[in-house]
Amino acid sequence: MLKDKVKIIPRQKLEDSRGWFLKVLTGKEEELPPRTGEIYITVANPGEMKGGHYHPKAKEWFTLLTGKCTLMLVDIQTGEKLSVDIDAANPITVFVPNNIAHAFYNIQNAENFMLLAYSDELYDKADTIMYSF
């Protein structure tokens, strides 16, 4: 039967004053190939920041789905800085390698932004190092 072939997986949405966060894939789903990272969605309220860290191991790909934001990047090894203005009306995906600190600022006054991300590693608290921008 079809209902035995399809799997519905409950998810947990985490919310705080800045917005919300939802993992689309955790990398632990039985049907995935042996090596998969995580796919997640995060939302930032107007004037709030998401991120503010870097990963010694994980690499990430980010695509803004709604709204506008400024992505702040810092190379931890060289100190080089880069700022990227992103508007969902002109879709781009940004690849952020390991050891690059990153933070997304919602530059809008009235609209949330929604960001889709893929990490090539499963979440590891030890691989998330806070960074002050």
C-alpha cells in the first residue's frame, strides 16, 4: 500500500524573539544515503540577526527565499571582511566555506526574511564557534 511506502516525519520549529528555525532534513532520516548533511530554514524578524558564528569543519550553502538581508562575512584566518546585500527578488545561492564567520542581518523595517540553508555536516555544537560582528 502507498501509505506504507510514504513517510511523514514530524518536525520541531524553534522560535525566539528573533524569528524561527526549522530543520527540513536532519541527516538522520533512514532513507538518506550514508553521507548527508542538514537542510534547514531560518526566519529573522525585522532588525534582527541570525548566525554570528563560524564552523571549523562544516561548509554551508544559503539561499534567501523571502525578504532582504545583508550577509556579513569574515575570514577567520586572514581577517578579510565582505558584505553582501541579498534580495529574494533576485535569487542567489551563497557558498560559505569552513572558517568563514557569517551573520545575516534583516535590514527591513516591517518584513521577516526566510533563509534556506544546507550544511554538509550534521549539527555539532563543537563545530559552531560564536563570532561577534
